[in-house]
Amino acid sequence: MATEMKRFMVSIPRELEQKLMILKQRRFFGVSWSEMSRELIEIGADKLIGENNPQPASESNRPG
């Protein structure tokens, strides 16, 4: 049974890579990087949609 998924590539800074490594070891051990990434993207998307925040995350989440 084939699943249709969109494939994409993203570049991340080292600080984010370190955070992802911690999450992989603590919460997503035994889960593929792809599955972990999908779950984190979905969690973030659901949170932003629930907030009804019209600003892009890059502007609203950065310290002033």
C-alpha cells in the first residue's frame, strides 16, 4: 500500500540541530527522523492554527 507524501528538504542552523538531537534521544528514540519531523511539524502547525496568529512564526517568535 503506497502512501502519497510530499518530499522536501530544509536547511537548519546548528542550534536547531542540537535541539532536534535531544528530542530524538529523549522522546523519539526508535522512531525515524522522517516520522519525528512530520510529528513536530504537525504539532507546530496545529499550535499556530489554534492561536489564529496572522504573523509568520519567524517574526512573532523572535525576541524583540
